Amino acid sequence: MDASTRTRSNSNKPKYSRFTQQELPAWKPILTPKWVITSFVIIAILFTPTGLLCLWASEHVVEIIDRYDDDCLPDSYSTNPDLYIQSRSTNKTCVRTLKVPRKMTAPIFIYYQLDNFYQNHRRYVKSRSDKQLRDPDEADETEDCKPQDHLSGNDDEPIVPCGLVAWSLFNDTYKFFKGNKAIDIDKKNIAWESDKKYKFGSNVYPKNFQKGGLIGGGELDDTKPLSEQEDLIVWMKTAALPSFRKLYGKINTNLEANETITVVIQNNYNTYEFGGEKKVALSTANWIGGKNDFLGISFLATGGVCFFVAVSFILLYVLKPRPLGDPTHLSWNRNQAAQ
Amino acid sequence: MTQLPVALLCSYSWTWSWGSVQWPRQRQDFCRVIFFSGSATFTTRIRPMARTISGLACPALSIPYTGAGLWSPKPNTPTVGFNQNMANLTPTGQPPNTGAAQSFGSVMVIPEMKMGKDRRKKMHLSKMYSIRRSGFEEDHSQIGGPGFSRVVYCNETGGLEANKFQNYADNYVRLTKYTPVTFLPKSLFEQFRRVANFYFLVTGILAFTPLAPYSAVSAILPLVVVIGATMVKEGIEDWQRQQQDHEVNNRKVKVHRGGGVFETSQWKKLKVGDIVKVEKDEFFPADLLLLSSSYDDAICYVETMNLDGETNLKLKQSLDVTSSINEDSKFSNFKATIRCEDPNASLYTFVGTMNFQDQRYALSPQQLLLRDSKLRNTDYIYGTVIFTGHDTKVIQNSTDPPSKRSRIERRMDNIIYFLFFILFLMAFFGSIYFGIVTKDDLDGDRMKRWYLRPDDSDIFFDPKRAPMAGVYHFLTAVMLYSYLIPISLYVSIEVVKVLQTIFINKDVHMYDEESDKPAHARTSNLTEELGQIDTILSDKTGTLTCNSMEFIKCSVAGTAYGRRVTEVERAMAKRIKGEDHFDENDIDSYSHPSVKGYKFEDERITHGRWVNEPHSDVIQKFFRLLAICHTAIPDVDEETGKVTYEAESPDESSFVIAATELGFEFYKRTQTSVSFMEFDPKSKKHVERSYELLNILEFNSTRKRMSVIVRDGEGKLLLLCKGADSVMFERLSKKGRQFEEKTRDHVHEYADAGLRTLILAYRELNEEEYEEFNEKFTEAKNAVSADRDDMISEVTDEIEKDLILLGATAIEDKLQKGVPETIDKLAQAGIKIWVLTGDKMETAINIGFACSLLRQGMKQIVITLESPEIVAAEKAGDKNNIAKVSKNSVQKQISAGKAQINASKSEAYALIIDGKSLAYALNDDTKNEFLELAVGCASVICCRSSPKQKALVTRLVKEGTGKTTLAIGDGANDVGMLQEADIGIGISGVEGMQAVMSSDIAIAQFRFLERLLLVHGHWSYRRISSMITYFFYKNIVFGTTVFLYEAHASFSGQPAYNDWYLSLYNVFFTSLPVIALGVFDQDVSARLCLKFPFLYQEGVQNTLFRWRRIFSWMLNGLFSGIIIFFLCMNSLNPESYDKNGKTAGMEIMGATMYSCVVWVVNCQMALAVSYFTLIQHIFIWGGILLWYLFLLAYGALPASVSTTAYKVFTETLAPAPSYWLVTLFVVIASLIPYFCFKAVQMRFFPGYHGIVQWVRHEGQGNDPEYDINMVRQRSIRTTTIGLTARSIARDHSFDPHLER
């Protein structure tokens, strides 16, 4: 090779490589009609059954929802719910009856649902001390918890668990009866394993909780470590949206279709002031989760749209064939034509 | 006196005064004294009696007269004299022979020559030039005053010298932006001058306050990464610049170290006052004052290409007094003091005086050698350093290269401002809503959202001070929505551009084998601008042409000779026939070893066969003229006998070479004669012919011709003349027009083939006529008045008439390789090309033809100030009047041109304007009209333009049209233009570095421009614009989800995402694919880019980065964000999301939504990319994978670190089928709109690249050639310049004549 022998050691000639010459092997797809139609057809084929599957799964979930906040408010207090809910002396017990529409197989999950409750408010979300929850020695870490950090300004008496989240713990209680027979509610394992194990200490006990001037929500058993206070753990896993459900417990027996169950509610939690709603929900769950037709319908709809688009494209391509790479679109050709 | 020759015929002595003769102070013991007397020359050797003779007056001296017997016309005795060594003899004594005394014309004293190699340096050449000496003028009175305070003590070597106290700058030249000390503060400052970076700095600082919606570390880290990366890049670039500085500063030069010893030293160590010795072809290390040179009369030739781009050599000459100090040893006792002006940027002025031997001498620019110019044709010079380093004129001239920003980046800034506006708007509305809601929380004592404890709140959420809370919230929101602004955009762009420049630098197709130089992008800022060039402003010499002239054709006695094909003809033939008809081998087969400057091939003339031609006498005269009529100097190699020539300009040397090659070998020039060897057809032998050289009538741009007057061997007086056709034909005598018509035709033909033509003619003079002329001519030459030049030209005008035409020469001003093809390609790409040259109009027009910028049949609009009325006004000399008349004339010509264009739009026009007119055309009141005219013309040539005018024209085009301009040039005279243009390209092929140093990209050859623009430029433009739009897209997707979530959290400022998800979004999960897009994406391959030049219009018309496209992408981002948010929310809330009955909290919702965002933006990328290399696959799918890996790793960290992400993936997301289903569904649903859009666009409204992609795609089908050719045919833009246009025009043309 003439060139190679001539190449001196100090030659500045760039070395050839496919990388530097930008000649890497590459796949250069373009959206040909075949590609487009195939893609849409595949999506349609993929989505339709998936949507049906989701719908079918969702159909198998049985769900009972009962809104009780208004109904549990005695008529005498209807103009002044605050007085009713804030008073310790009023009777908060409220009985609701629910009808099971279809057979519900265990486990049946009991949820409480709050609407218009901003658990995702920044002030609220921040108002907690994860350190304190984890570690008994960090009880004083109440920096973010104000105003629920110490007992009325006493720095030596930190509240455990501190902060607004814990303070506003949901405290309605539900009891379920089938006829007169109480249904057992399993309140174990309603929280995440990781929370119980790592985020809430097994040797951290509530202290000074709800002992301040203003009592927010539920109280805690001072003798049980936080890791066992699953209601608290569930509550403190803040919800994403102002309308949310949280797991209250599980019923481990089947409920038959058309059975009537009675729910005895202790209507303690104040949603009246901010115009929230309270619901109790019973639901089964399968692989897709709870009852949700949205996903299935969306899948079906999208699949349908794709099918429609695929057909439209086929029609377009058939009705408007045009020579590929037609240069009449070039602006100068257009201009010339215009002239 | 004792050395009286034996052959003494008569001996007598007399005395005379020497006039201005200076006694040569060489070591030689003998001097040769030459007496000139009419046609005879007498010479004698004498021993100088007094060696100290100097100055103006000399003592009387006796010289023995030896008579004619010692006249020695040995062929290799150089007896060319210097005029200051000559004097008219004025006999004061009475010589015995009165006849002899009367005929004595002059005497010349030159040192005795040593025969051999160094004899040439003793030659005295200054006679051929009319150097004007300077005396003390008014300027000199200012010396010592303000602005003229510099004092230089020459040759003060070692010890404590006066120069040291004066603290002049050292000779170290620093062109770097930073020093190690200033790097940190200065580069940080540069960084935070960018609004976006400053914004992130502010949010970073705010992140340390309780206002922050996220942790401070997570906010600062991306900023640190981004700024750090940019600073590293800056550092590396500056380090490279420092390396260049280092190379220059460490160049070697010989410096006097005392005692007549010169030592090699580095440039940077030079000090003011040092004596340096610069040898042939070396650059001057600083501004020097010329003291002496290897020539006796201390002249030297300087090439100032680096300073003004002019390739002809400049002559410099030292003061007489120092001219004899021309050997190392003579400097041991040299002392002088120079007082001169302070450092300034004016290249052509210099005022100073030198005190030497108690005398004061005036200094002028004639003695000043400027840094970065080069010593040529002179063995060595001695000089003293006057200005060093940053004081030198060339450095004073160089301004900091303006930091250029590309159009796209400027628009990008606007988009960022727009996003800022959106951001603040969002924050503002959020704050208002937040304020209202917060205020609403507390109604007297009644708390609405009691769980927020509005009664006992800090200022940020206090309902009692809701407006304040709103204001604070505004700051929080501004921080939170910062994800709309792509923080990593700038750094990603920088990274991409650096890689793009690496591709440019490494492109083997842009590597020049000859000069061993690859392309070199010096700044990485402008790569995408290369894809948007609308107008190219090109220098000519060294850029389009190699500045080497080759004698290729001639027309003698109406017959055209020369069979070689010019580059242009070949390029055209290739265009028409589609292949190279003139096979390279074909040419080589009948060419002998190539001679530089000579490419003539015609068996009718070569090898002495011209004698058989019909007009052999004319042919003989023709070549004799070529051998005589020039100012070249032969240099005979003693050993081989080969003659080389030193000529002022390459055309001259090519003439002499051609004459030599054809058997008229010019080998000797004395001060009075020109000798050449010639083949004599009668005797069939080579005979010597010697012509006595009487006068040289120099060339200048107004005369456009040069002549010599000689006396031939038979005593006949001849005037030989060569010149431009425009002046020569009118000077022919009636009898001399025998071949005129044919010659004219040939000249037109040559011009169309891109050749430079000269007309050769001669006349015989009679003695009386000559005597009369000589008298007038001498008088004019010796005149000191201002109109000396006019007088000379008037005198010469009279004698140069009634010529007899011999023929015409055609010289190929050799175009650089591939220039016509490149111009053709660029023209097809829709790029306009303007040529701005310092050359004269004829040359420029010739090159215009050669490059196909001009062609026959094109209407030329010539704007010039050489009309009679202007000339008349100039003669009158009233400056105001000249200006007024000129201005009017230019205006009139511009208007006329415009009218002409408007009258007929279908014709192709070319505008040619000269420098003088340009000066008026560029006035504020005419420039817009001028621009309109120029834009209406297919090609524009500005000749005789100064560097400043070049820059002004560039600015006019840039600002007037608002389009992107590219300037390309190779000389320092192009610097202004290069810096003014949007992009400056320096040609690095020739030695000059000045243009390269101020350019943005340096390439070795003009033809690389094609690849640089059509391939690299196109790709870069496409990549950068896609990248930026994509960047905005992905940030808007993300920002939309953040904002929508806000709206569902009563605008409290809580993000759905974990802090680290937020901060790593831009720098981690989505940045690599977009960098891959920016680096690797290709819409079509390089081959197709070049094949379909119309693709380039995408950049020129900015189709990929117009507002429509940008907003479409933003809308796409908005839709995607909305789709992602609502689908995620509705699919997962409020019911359980898995079979364990647990519901999705903020962690799960955030992680799911984030997964969707990462999937969507990466898949969107996959849809947008049209070139999938392995790297693309790795980055796109890797980006998604990375997110899951991150989620795993981050989730595995202790809960105190990972907070809400703790085990979120392993425990809850991964096992839940709904998570995967939602992801799949959301991703596809978000992409469908874009996919539909793209499918329709690709099929029914393809862009330029889409068309080519179709073509490529279809090319794999059955009939590739048909499709490709059809598209090519239809896609080729109808251009009016370039080879294609020329070949088309030629087919249609009926009138072969040039229309003027």
C-alpha cells in the first residue's frame, strides 16, 4: 500500500473507525404503510383482550360502599355538626345496614374512604418525624412537627408520634354484624411489612400523644409499640390524592349474596368542618386489585381506536396512493408551479 | 594605487566627488568599480584606501583607469548594481582624454565578489523598484511627545539596562481566555450569566430554606454536575489554546548575546532592544526594525500574507547607515537608540528616529518588519526588536474573537424565557389559589381543615397572613416547577457539540493529504449553524485558488496552442457527461515530468517544433517577449545548471518558466541586460542572446500592463509590452491588428475556461523617440512631488502605443482542487456565494468564470468608479467634489442595476463592484439599496476590497438579510470578515495562521466546505434542533405531571415524587438518550446528503426549529403529561391496586407515574429517532432499565435515606400486575397521537429528509435507479451559478460572447 508506507508517525490523518466516521451499522426504520398498519393492528389485537381481561377481573370484584357522614349526623345537629362531633358527650354510635349484592369470598377488605381530605398538603405531609418513629432515642427530633411537637411548650415532653399526621389519626370504628352475630375483623397485616419492620420502631411507644390542648383524632395504646399500631401505620402512609381509601381491616369469612350486614359505626372523626365525606367500603380483591372498570374500559377504547386508525390508514393508503418520494413537495417546485 | 594592471593602456587620474555614493564596507580588499558609458561598460578593481568612508560626502579619490581591456562579460559575473552605490560622475579633475570623460555616465562601486554559492546575496536589486526614501516629515516632530514616548536602546545585552527599567511587555503572547488563577471565578461568572443557570443557582440557594419543596442536596447536585461538566469542558478547551500559545512562544530565533555571538533563543524571551537574526522563510518573532540584510543594499522581501492576505512580496529596506552591519561579528559594538511611537494597531504607519553614531535618522514603515510576516527570498536579516508580545502591531490588531452564539441557541434562549414565563404564570395562579384556600381554612376561630392546624401555623401556611403565605408559596412553586426548565440542556448541548466537533475533526474525508491537515473545529459552539448557511462570503486567493499560476495555453499569431484541459473544462465535462471524460491517465501519458507553473502541452510548439509553424517569426518574438519582459531574477544552480526564478508574482514566474520550457531560457539578469539561451532554427544550435535593458515600465493596477524597453543584439530598440486585454487592444497600431479578431476570440474562450489572459505586443522605437522618452521618464522618476506616479504613467502612456499584436497567454490561476464542483453543489443546496477579494477586477472576474460563478450570457452589472467624470474630478483634486461625484455615480449605478433586474427577472445577473465604489455603496443611506441589488443577483463579486470592507459587507449581509452567513478565508485580511460572519472558516492549507486563529473552524481546502456544510452541518443542525425540541418536550411532560399533581394537593407545593426522582430526572434517566440523539442521529446517510443537496434547505429555511415545530412538541409534551397523570390517577385510585387489598399512597402513585414518564419520554425518543445504532438502543432502553435499577438500589438503602422510596419497588410495585398494566397502557396511549401524526406526515407531507428517506427505502425495491434519478432531477434546484447552470446555459446559448 502506497498510502500506508507514506504515513509517517507524525501524520495528522484521522484514523478510520466506523464510530468517528459516523458509519456505525444502524437500523433505519421509516414509517411505511406496512409498519403503521401493522403497529396499530398489533396494538388493537393486544389491547382488546387485555381490556376484556381487566374488565372481567374487575367484574369479579364485589364492592359495597356506604357514605355515612351525613346520615350519621343526628338531625338536631344538622345545622351545627361541629358541636356534635367535637363534644365528648354526644352519642357517636351509628348503625348502617349493607346488602351484599353478590357472593364475597374472603378475604374481604374493609376500607374507610375520606373525600376532600388533603393528606397530600405539604404542611401535613412534612409534619412528622420519621426518626422519632424509628428510634426511641430520637424522641426529641420533633423539629418538623410543630405545632404538635411538645406538650404545650414544654421542651422536655416531646409527643411521640409527633406531628399533624399522627395527631389527626382517623378514629371512627366499625363493627360488623351478620344478624346479631359479630363478624371478626382482622386488623393484623393491614400495613406494609417494610413500614412495620423498618419505619416504625418495635421499641418506640407512644408518649404524650393527644395530651395537648387540642385533641385531633384517634388515641393510641401507650403500651403497644408503634410497629404494632397498624392503624397508625396505615394512616401515616399519606394518600396521594384528596380522595382516598385506607385499609381498616379484613373479614376472613365469606359473605353470601343478598346477605344483610349491619355496621355499627363510632362516628368520631370530624369531616364536617372541611366538608369532607366519609365512607365505609367492603371489597374483595383479585390480581388486578379492587373494583376498577376504568383500566379495562380504557384498554378496550384504545384498542378500538387503534383498530379504527388502522382501518383509516388502510383506506387512506388505498384511496390516496402517491408515488413515494414525490418531490413536488419541495418548496421550489411548488413555487415554480405557482409562478 | 600600486595594483596597476600590466595591460594598462593609458594611465591617468582625476578626482571626482561621489555624490551620494556610499563606500561598501565589506571585508574585501578589493572593490570592483564599474564605469558606465553609453553602451560600453568598463570595470576595474581598486583597493579602498579609507575604509571609514561613510555618509554623504566623500573625500576625493583617485582611481586608476584601466580601459576597456578588462571589461569582463563573464556570464556569471553579477554586475547588477544598486542605485545608492551608483553615482553620476562629475569629473573635477581634467582627464587627459576628453572624449572618454564626456561619455562617462555613471560609476558603480561594488565589493569584489566571491564566486560561488553566496554570490546571489550580493546582488543589488533595488534598481528595479522605485523605492521612495523618507526624510524627516512633520510626524517626526512629535517624537518624545504623548503617544510617541517609546525609547529603545538597541543591543544592550546583559546587565542592568535602560530597557529593563522601561518595563515593556515581554514577547510572551497569551491568547487563552483564563489563567489558572482567574479560571474559577471567571468561568463561574460566565456560567451564571446564563439566565437558566442563574435561576438554578437561586433555586439551589432557596432550597436551603424551609420554603423548599425538596431537600437542598437533591436540588444542588444536578446544578453542580451541570456546571462542573461545563467548566471541565471550558478548561480543556483553554488548555488546548494554551498549547498553541506554547508552541508559538517557544519558536526559536537567533538573538545577539554580545560580542558578536548569536544564540538560539525562544521567542518569548525576546526583549525590546535585542538584535535578532531571522533567516529565510522564518517568521519575524516581534516587530523589528530592519538593520541590514544579506543583500548589500539591505533590502529584504517580506511576505505579509498573515497580515493583509496579499501574496506579493513587499520590499523593505534599512537605513543606509546600518546596511553594512550585516555580519554577526559586526554587532559586538553596535549601539543605537530608537525613539518611536507607542504601540498601536496601525499596520501601515510607523514614526520614529534612530540615533546612531551621533546622528539622527528618520525611520519609516519601510524599515519596520512586522511580527507574523515572513522573510522571503532573502537569506537573512538583522533587526532590532521594537515592539514585543502584545505590543506588536499584529496582536494589537487582533481583537478578542467575539463569542459567537448560534441562531438556534438564541432562539432556545427565547424558548427558555417563554418557559420561564409559563413557569411564573403557573406559580402565580397557584399562589393565588393557595392564598385563597389557606385564608379560607380559618374562619374566625373555626378551623376548616383542622388537621392542618391553621390556628397555629408558621408564616408559610398562616391563614391570618394569607397574602404573605401566598408570596412565600410563589417562591416554593417557582422552585417546584423548575422541572419545566431543562437544567441539563446547556450541558447536554455542550457535550453533543464537543462530540460533533470531534466528528468533524476526525472526518477522513476532510483530511488533506498534501498539507497533512485534518479539519479542525476550534469552537464547538457553532456546529449546527453550519447547517443553516444562507450566504457564503469567500476570499479568493488561497481560498478558491492555490495562488499558483500555470501557463496552460497561448494564442500566437491567431493560432491557439495548448491542448491541456483546465480544471473548469474538466469539471464541466464531468457535469454534462456524468463522468470524467478526460481520464487522468490520458493526460499523464503525454506529459513529461511536471514543472511547477507550466502545464503547456502542444506538440506543434514544444521541442523546437515551432519553427515549422506558419508564423514562426511571430512565435519567436512571442517567446522572446516572455523571456525578456518581466522583473524575475534567475538563480542558476552551480552544480546542475538548472535555473530557478524568483519573481514578484506567480504569473511572472510562470511566464519565464514557460519561455524556458519552450526553448528560450532566461538565465542571466544584470542591471543593464537580460540574457537568454535560444534555439536558433538556422544554425540548429542554442545561442545566447543578450538584450540591453534600458527601462522597465512597472506594472500597476491602473496601467494594467508592464513594458520593458530593450536594445537587441543588432542595436534595434524594442518596446515589449504585456497587459490586460482591456488596455492592450486599444493600443495596437493599425498594422498591428492582423491577428486581432482571432486573438480576441481566443481570449474569450480562455476567459470562459477560467484562465487569466494577457495580451503580448511590441513595437520598434527609433533612437530619437527613445531619447525623448527617456529624458521625460527620468525626470518623472526623479520627481519628488506628489503626482510623481501620474507623471510616470503619463510618460509611459505616450510610448506604449502603436503596438503590434503578437498573441495572448492564458494562465490558469490554479483553482484549488474541486472548487468548481463544490460551488456547484453548494449552489444546488441553495447557498449564495459572494466573493470578496482584494484582487483587481479582471482577476476576480477571471476567477469568477473559473469557479462558474460567472458564465457567458450572464448579465454583468459592474459598478466602478473609473468613469471619465470621476477621473476628471480626481484630477481636479477637490476631495469633497470627488466624494460627491463618486457617491452620485455609485448611487446611480446601483439604481440602474436594480431597474435592470426588475425589468427582467428571468435572467441571471452578476454584480461586480470594486473597492472604491464599495466604500460609497456601504454608506448608511445606500447600503440597503446595494444589498437589495446584491441579493437580486445570482453572484456577487467585490474586488479590491480592504479587510475592513470585507467585514462591513459581511455585516451588511448578516444584518440586512437576517440570514446566516459564513465567511471563508485564509489570510489575515480575512480576519475581520471571519469574525463578523456567523461562522468563520479558516483555510489552514497555506502557512498563514492568522485566519485560522480567528476562525471557528479550520479546513485545509475549500472543497471540504461541501462536506462540512452538507453533511456535518446538516446533521448537526438536525440533531441539535431535534435535541432541543425533545428536551423541552420531556421537561414539559414531567412539569405537567408535577403541576397537575399540585392542583390536586391544593397547590401546597408537595411534589408527588421523591426528591431524588425529581433531581435525577434530567441528569440521569432521560439525558443519555437525548445525547445519543444529538450525537448519532442521521436522517439520511452522508452519501445521500451529498447526492441530494436540497436537503440542506431544511436548515436554511429552519424547518426543524421554527416556532410551529417547537410548539407542536411542547403541546405533545403537554398532552402526554395530561394523559399520564389522569390515566395513572384513575387507574390506581382510590381502590386497592393489588390483591392484598392495600391502597396506593403517595409513594406508589409517585413511583408509578414516574415510571410512566420515563417510559413515555424514552419511547417517544425511539419513535423520533431515525437511525438506531447499538448505542441508541443501549441508551434508550438503558435509560428505562436504569430507572428500575435505581429504584431497586435506592429502595434498598436504609429507610432513613430512601424515605418514601424504601422498598417501594420490590415490595409493592413489582408484584402488582396493575402497575405493569398501567405502565403499558399509559405509555402506548401517550404515544399514539404522535405516532399517528408522524405516520400521516411521513406519508403525505414528508419533509425534505422524509422524501430522501422514502427514496432510500424505495431504492431497495425493484427499480432504484428510476426513482432516485427522477427525484434527483426534480429536486435539483434551478440555479443560476455553478457548473450545472453553465452547462445548461451553454446548451441554450447562441451568442458565445461575453455580455458586459
